[in-house]
Amino acid sequence: MAVLIFLILHWYLSLFGQTFYLHRYSAHKMFTMSRFWEKYFYIFTWVTQGSSYLNARAYAILHRMHHAYSDTEKDPHTPHFFKEVFTMMMHTKNVYNGVLHGTLEVEKRFDKNFPVYPKIDKIADHTATRLLFAGLYILFYINFATAWWMYLLLPIHFLIGPIQGAIVNWAGHKYGYRNFPGEKDQSKNTLFIDFLMLGELFQNNHHHAGARPNFAAKWWEIDPVYPIIKLFNKVGIIKLIPLKY
């Protein structure tokens, strides 16, 4: 039971860091926050992603490329040029590493206005740090796993960030319905499994209005992160940027 609780907590805490901080803040700047809270959530995202830590700058650039070139050959993670999700993930990894290490030329319009903390990255992105997190996950399982099959869940912890991204980018551009069929890409709303992804699978809604902090668009759709964003805005942790129509 402890292992399953740990998996659920790890899944949703790391996913919150990805959708709230990396996606909605770093990539889209849907709201502003003080330097203190920016650094706090930078560290929060690192710790919750652990061994699969994703750099905020590289994430933001890839996501901006994804919106600009959605479902074309320049899209770093579209499912429509790959036979299965693993090949897509490897392509995304190569683009990510190219951006991270400066071996891939990045358009200037993508390379600005995101949080950068080199001192934190030097620790968070170090191989020893990633292995330490992996070791902590294994140690937890050694102490609390009650059946052999539970150890099969460990790879989810090791690669939790990329796995979450792969689900969103594969399912969200292949399966579901479109509230906004006029979008030129093939984004879809994969409602039936969005409870696993905290609103991230309302891809068609999001591609239609990329600056909108609420990824839900219809009355039956629920973006569970949006009420948290409104709460954070109300108590002063963040300040929502008014939408321009």
C-alpha cells in the first residue's frame, strides 16, 4: 500500500511541477511571480522530478517550437512522423539535448523570457544527483514493497518527466475530439484519461488559446490545476496576466 501511495504522490506532484511551472509559467508566462516563488517552484520541480529532471529553459524552448510547428517535421514531439511512442521519445530527447548543450541552433524568438538558475542546474542535472534520486526510489521499495511485481513500477519513477510528456504529446495529438476543428494541427482532447494528466490532455483547447491558463473549454471539461492557479493568484503567490482578445 505504501508503494502505491508513493507512486501516486510522485506522479501528481511531479506532474504539477511540469504543468504549472514548466508549461504554464516557463513556456507560456501565463502569470508572473516573485523571485522567491520562482526559485521555490524551480527547486520544487527539480525535487519532484528527481532522476528525470527537465531543465526549464530547454523545456520552454521545445514547447514553443511545438506550438510554432505543431505536427510538422519541425515539431520536436509530434506522433505523426513516428510509428510508435518510443521513437518519438528518443527524437524529443535528441532535440532537448541539442538545445540544452547548445549543439542545436535555436531561433531567437524562442530563446528568451524563462527562469534560469545555473547553480541549481549544476546540481540538479548532474549524473550523481540523478543516480542519488534513483537510489532513494529503490531504497523506498526495498523497505516497503510487499510483492515482487511492485519493483516493475520503478522505471516510472526513474523516467517520470519524459513519460508524462510522452503521454501528452502522443495521445493528445492522436486520440479524442476537437472543440476547435479550425486549428491547423492535429491536436485533440483526450478526455477519458485526462484525470492522469491534470488538464494537459486538453491539447486542442490549449493549441487554440495557448495563453489561456484554464485548459478546459466546455462545461463538462475540468482542468484541476486551474482552481489552484486561481487560489495562488488570490493569495498573492502569482499574478495572472489578463488575456487579450
